[in-house]
Amino acid sequence: MAKPVIFTVDDEPTVLNAIERDLRKKFGRDYRILKADSGAAALESLRQLQLRNEPTALFLADQRMPHMTGVQFLEQARALYPDARRVLLTAYADTEAAINAINRVALDYYLMKPWDPPEERLYPILQDLLDDWSAAFRPPFEGIRIVGNRWSPAVHSLKDFLARNQIPYQSLDVEADEQARQLVDALGPTTPLPVVLFPDGTHLAQPTNVQLAEKIGLKTRAGMPFYDLIIVGGGPAGLAASVYAASEGLRTLLIEKDAPGGQAGTSARIENYLGFPVGLSGADLARRAVAQATRFGVEILTPAEATSLRIKDVYRIINLSNGSAVSSHALLIASGVSYRRLDIPGIDRLAGAGVYYGSAVTEGMACRDKEVFIVGGGNSAGQAALYLSKYARGVTILVRGESLSATMSQYLIDAIRAAPNITVRPRTTVIEVHGETNLATVTLCDAVTGETQTLPASALFIFIGALPRTEWVSAVVACDEHGFIPVGGPRPPGWPLDRDPFVLETNVPGIFAAGDVRQQAMNRIASAVGEGAMAVSFVHRYLATL
């Protein structure tokens, strides 16, 4: 954390330099001493300090300044830093103004000029005020700050991106947070929201995920044009494959559209993964895997999206959304699946403003003491319900079937039954959502009786179905009617080699598929990890034939 600031203001250069010298001599070790020759200049500096989220401990301002008196400056400075101590530097004739300022700006002290000797007439007074300030001081958040409207879909998108990439951030709501409004004022009224503020004082207005990624140091462009193996998808299958491939000497590139971890990375708690008896979050699993892959030299691009694939001789060439292209001898498709969109009235308008696909971890804290609903009966839905139940007043799980037992692991069902604020409503669907700027109510329908009911809701989390992310390869790689990729088996039509495809090989030699994206996948993290590791052994066998 940067040293707290002591700010002194005086329009007389000799006085300003003298007070700065004395302040630096006594307090320079523990505080930054800043000065300004006018109230306006000081306020501009304070706004920059606020943008960098740097603490200010004390103001020492001369009363007799043109254009803006010391009291007027302290009044405006107090709005920016209400907890800083305020001291007025006065001449004898300014005593009445100083006394009036005690009520007007909650003045802590006023000092008479001259203050010599400072050891007797300056330091003890300021030290006492600084001790009081320090006792109540709480260090400010030093990471990235997002300033915008709580219900803005753009704000949700930024929060979700940072959370999934495990970048600490603080979100400030301009509708409810005075600090957020002050930051907007400091940036200027024409600055479009949301704004992302960085610790160095810079900011990005309405950034894309790629712009944000480049600013915080994530890699979005490949360092080389060619690799032994390119892996598209950074879920458990892709991450496992990258670790095994790089550890065995293959030049490996991993391309991830959103954030490493995939859907598994959004899981609040995974308790049935081998080797972690007390469980771990999806974010923890992703963090460990990324660290392991990086250690072995895997190059990870995120966010980076593969948009198309073409074959040229023994090369598999992938075009990316940023206009670049990379190639390799072997390709592993581990792009996973995304949640299906819920097609009901009002849903698209409220997406990101109370309606969320996944994202339970990102929005959990915002659901404190509120009613939330979850659509879906799989493990992801169960993990989200248990996580949200720590914050929400009530969590209702809506499932179309008779119960959770057909689609959810028993350990989650048992935990849900034991949670006093989780309700499961079988044979129930959401048929409409309502709200102006954010979700307010949901309309439910009983599949047996046909009866409908509209209930208040602050958030609706959707965990239904699975859509494979294969549109970018469908012109080259065979997919079934649902978009999933068949692998292995007898030689498919047009297969050019004398051998049969390897177990995880597609209809194109040297292109493999693993994890949820392949046809008849097991949809479990452990199986995805195993397939990712297994795919690398077949990649080696394929490369040996080139």
C-alpha cells in the first residue's frame, strides 16, 4: 500500500516550502508529503489520488488564499476524504473564521502562524491527530475497481470475467455508493460507464474482455506461428492435456475463449474429485492446473476465440477472432459446452440484470438476504444452490422432473435436504420473468396442474442442458445432429489412412476431441481430466507417423 498522504496548501511559496520541509522532516518516513499552491490545484491532485485509491490522512490549509479560502478548500476536500483530519493555518485576525470552521467543516484544529519551533507548536498537535486517524484507518482495496450500475449487464460481464480469471476486484455501484459517485465526478461527467480503474490511476471506459485482459497482463496473442499441439478449450480436459503434453516436450498452445477452468471453473464446491476429501472450488482447481501448465511451459491465450479451422497438408490452421492465425501438426478440441438459453418472455432483456447463466460465485454476495431461484437439476445447479444458501434468505431449485435423483449426485441431494433455506420444486418450470431495469418477479408453472404463480425474485440462475462449442470446426470435423463430435470407432467416410482412428480421434487424422464436447461424454471432471491425458498419448502416436 502507498504511504498515506499529508496534504498542505498555501499560496505563498516561502510558507508552503517551509511547512513542507518541516512536515517531511518529522513525518516523511511514514507519510507522503504533498503540496499545492492553491485550493483548485490541491483538489485536482486529490481526485487523482482518489482514482488511484490512495489514502489521505491529514489536510493542512492556509486560510488566506485568493479564489478559494482554506475553509472552502477543506469543505470540498472533506467530501473526497471524509475521514482525513483537517487543520487550518491562520493568522491572528482569522481566529473567528477558524472557530466558525469547527462547525462548518468539522475542523480538528487551527494553528497560528508562525509555528516555530515546530517541535513544540506543530509536531505534537499533528502527531496526536495522525494517531487518531491511524487508529480508525482501514487500508483501502488496492486492486481493480469497477464503477457502474449494479444491474448493468456490462458490469456483470466484467465482474464475471475477472472472477473467472481469478483477478481480485471491487465493484462500486453509482446508485448506492458515494465513493462511486465521487469517482465518476473525478473522471468527468462524459465518461461512459462502466469504468474499470487500475491501481496506477489509469482507467478503461466500457472495455471489452480482450482490452481488459491486455491491460492486466493476460496473453491474447500467440508467441509463435506453429506448435506441435494446439488445444482449444481450457476446461479440465484441455488443462490436463496441456500439462501432459508440455511435460513430455511438446510445444503446446492452449486457447481459451473465456477463462481457464471452463464450466468446472464456475463450480462453487466440488466434493467428489479424487484426492480432495474436503472438496475444492472450481476456481481453485483451475488455478492449480494453470500454475502446473505454466510451469511446464504451456502458452495460454485468454480470452482468445477460435473462429474457424482449415487443413493444409499436415498442418491444422486455426483462425482467431483477433484476426491472427496459428498452426500445428495436432489439434485437440476440448471446447466444452455452454448452458442452453431459456426461451421465455423477458429473459433476454434481463440477462445480466438478475438473470444469469451460471455465475453463482460472481453474484453470490449480491444475493444476501434475498430470494433467488435456480433452474436445473444437475450437479452445477446443486453446487450453486448450496453456495447461494450461505447468503440468500431463500433458494428455490426448479426441476422439470419428479426429483433430483436422476440427474444429481447423492452427496449434493443430501446436503440440499439438510439446508433449511433451500426448497426443491419438482415438475415446475419458469414461463416468464418480469422487471424494468432488473429482475423483480418470476412466473412459475406446475407441469401437472397447469397452475401458475408469480413470486418475487432478485436473481434467477440457469443451469440447463448443454450446447457443444463446435460451430467453428463443423465445416471440417464431423459432428452429430446436436453438434457433438464422434470419436474413434471404425473408419469414417473419407478416412485417408490405412489404420482406424485412435480412440479419441475425429474423422480427420491428427484432430482429437476430449471432454464434454465429444459424443457420449461422461460429463464428469475426473473423466474429462482422464480423456485430456489420454489424448496426449494418441497425439504422440500420430506425430510419430509424420
